[in-house]
Amino acid sequence: MHVETQVTPAPEEKRETLYRYLLVKNAELRELHLAIGPEDGIYLMAQIPILEVTTERLDEVVGATLTYVEEIYPTAMTMGWRRSIA
């Protein structure tokens, strides 16, 4: 089963700085990984073998997704959209 959620849209500035941050962060993640989508947005993704799909497993993945988005989003937005936010 494929699980995917967008963390941020495509960055408007400081792409290299943001991508470096995301690569370092990617090494710390469990269950999910960060990826750049076709429109350059930042996504969290996971693959769960269909035989491992249970209510408990889905709860773990959803919980990890929420935790990682809350952790990554503020820093990523500050790096990639500083002028738009100000």
C-alpha cells in the first residue's frame, strides 16, 4: 500500500539549503521518507506490504506522518518561502 502526503509546495527560494536540510532529516526518519514530487513539492511517503496492513500499522504510519510534518514544516517553510511569509 502506498501512503503519501504533501509537506510543502515547491520552494520559491533557497532550494539548495532546503534540500540539504531535508536530506539530513531523511536519514532520521523511520517508516517514511521524504521525496520531491513531479511538481517539485515535498512529500512524505511510505510503502507498506499489503499483508502488513492492519489497524495498528496504519495508526503507526498516520501518527508518524503527523509527527514528521509538524517537525519539518515550520523549518522548511522558513527556508523555502521566507519572503512570502514575511
